[in-house]
Amino acid sequence: MFSSAVFSDLELIPEASVGILEDAGIEAVRHYAPLHYLPFIARSRLLMCKPALRAQGFAPSHLRSMSSKHDRKRGFGEYAFLTLDRSARILAAKLDAGFPHCAIEVPASAFETLEFHLCRYNVAMTRYLKRGNRHGFPESDVNGRYYGDKQIPIAKVAKDKAAMLAHHLPLGTMIEVLVPGNLPLTDEVKVLCYSKQDAQIAQRVLGALTVPWEVDVIDPPTVYNRDADYASAVENFVSVALRDPDWKGNGLEFDRV
């Protein structure tokens, strides 16, 4: 027989999350990225967490300057980040400024066999944290709970994930989907672009790497003022990345423009 202590430990193990996203009416989850990162993503067929990117030799400039620092400090550094938000503010701001970006769209069914967590708060931007004498957001079924060194609550077990989705999806709350480690990308992934020109770049990348992902053009969340100079920098970056599989970039990162 198990002791009560063993049962207590077992309760901390994340429950299977089969069908939770699809049961909530979610068909796909997105990761937004600068378009010139697509060669790295497609070649590895992974969305990598920050430690994995560093281990692969990517410089700190490859990561978003603000969010990467905050993610680590707040206990979220070892996740691959995705979102249910179709009009993410960071994406809208980058497109409005003319920086080519894309969405890596992963079908919800891909998460059935993966551990993932949910967070209804913006991990990088929220200032209401549990640290020092500050209590942070209250724990609940719909807010999530605190685990380990995390300064923001997450939904980790199945019942909390279902409760968070049921409450917040109708409200339009931004929800982040967090995958511990790296997220493998299957053949069913789509690349969503916000102009025909960007879609042509994406198709060039996927064709060169023989990756069978579909490329679609969709409307931007607000406006996309595609800048010719930025687009040219992206095309030059992509050319080098396709030519040299060991190249890790030249520091082109639109957070620093």
C-alpha cells in the first residue's frame, strides 16, 4: 500500500491533459516570431526554450531583450512560449512598425501527448508578482497556482486548465501556453504570414529545407506597414541562414532597432 506521503507526492504530478484544448473549442495555438527566425525553427523543427537556444550557440541578442530577462527572473525561463491570443499586442506593435513577423500555428491535437501549462497573465509584462513581501495574484481554479520559484500563478493540472479556459476564453483574456523544454513541430504545423511578400519568403525557406508546412496569408491584427529596408534585411539574413546551417545570426533583432 502507498503511504499518505506517497499519495501527496502523486497529487503534484501533472494530470493528463488529453483533449482539454480541443474540448474548449481551441483548434490551434500560436507562437509569434520574427520572420527571419523561420530558417532556425524549420531546420530544427522545434520551438526551443531559452536554455536550449543558448546551448545551440545562439547569442543573447537572439532573444527578445525585455521578455527573456523577465522570463528567467520570474521562474519561466525553461519554457517554450505559445499563446491563444490572436491579436497579441507585441505582434501588433512589431507589424505596425514594419518588422516582418510570422505565426507558427500548432494544432491543438499536438498537445494531447505533451505536458503543458497555462498562464492567464503576461509573464514578461505583468508587475504584480509574488516575491519578497508581495503576495502576487491570488491563487484559484481560474487564476492558477504557484509552483516552485514561479512568481506568477499557472494552471498545471487538468482541472485547473479546464477551469481557466472555461472562465477566461469567453472574456477574451490573453492566455499563454507554456511547454516545459522544447516543443516538437509536426508536419501539420502552419506558417501564417501577414503579406504575400512575407509568405513568399516563408515558402522559400520551407522549400529549401524540405519542410512540408503549409503557408497562409492572413490579415494582421491591426495594420502592417511593411518597411522595405527591414524586409531587405530579413531577406539577406534568410539567404545566409539557408546557405550555412551552422550560422547563428548577425544580431538582427527588432527589439533593438
